[in-house]
Amino acid sequence: GTDESTFASIIGKSSNEVFRLYDRAVHVAGEASRVAEFRRICDENPSDIQSLGRLIDESHDSLKVKYNVSIDELDNLTQICKDAGALGSRLVGAGFGGCTISMVPKGIVDEFIPKVWESYYKPLNVSYEEATSKHLFVSAPCAGACVLRVPS
């Protein structure tokens, strides 16, 4: 619980000091810009996978520094993924634990998974079988959400 002195110290601070509103607004605006840039690259130059990876990394850095929702374990896991060959890696979901997503070239996926297991999951005593059945999996990009209109 929060004791009275902690509560008093929070009340005595400005909203921006407590909630970091400016930093969070900068993150939201930056994230919107990164999404637009990612889309532009996908439409105009989809082979520029290095730039796509950079945008994913910038997103994670902003979530960590500006939005303040990453934790050491997620930062460690994203770095392990990049060291294993990911072009970009970031947290997904609400943060404060959870999941990451990494953009990995198709040709190195079979090497990537064991490297991530070895560096992250094995030290946590998670077997390779458990890691690959519950925690590490491969997906591919697809068209995404859309509106489907059906005749009435």
C-alpha cells in the first residue's frame, strides 16, 4: 500500500512529474510517425528491411524511455533477439512484463530460435521443448484487419 508520506510527496508534484505526460505524448506522436513510416516503406520499398528493423527498435526505445513501460527482462530479451539476428525487436502488449516481437529474416529463423533459447530461456531452467511450445514461435506478416461489408 501507499503510505501517507508517499501520497503527500506525489500530491506535491506537478502532473507532468508524476505521470510524465509530456514524455508520453512525445511517445504517442512518435509512434504514430513510426507507423506511417513503416507503412510507407512497406508500400514503396519493402526490401528495405534494415529501416523496418530500425523503426521497431526505435519503438521499443520510446516505450522504454518515454512511455516507461518496459522492464529489464524485456530489454534483455530484445537485446538477445537482436544479438541472435533480429533486425528489430520490441515489447508488445501493455508492457511491465509480457511479450516481445522480433523481425527475423526467414533464412535464419532455424538458427535464431535456439540462440534465443540458449541465452534467455535456458538460464531460467526452461527446456527447449517448453520454450518452443509455449514461448517462442514463428509467424509471418499478413494483410491485417479490414472492414468486410456483406450485403444485407
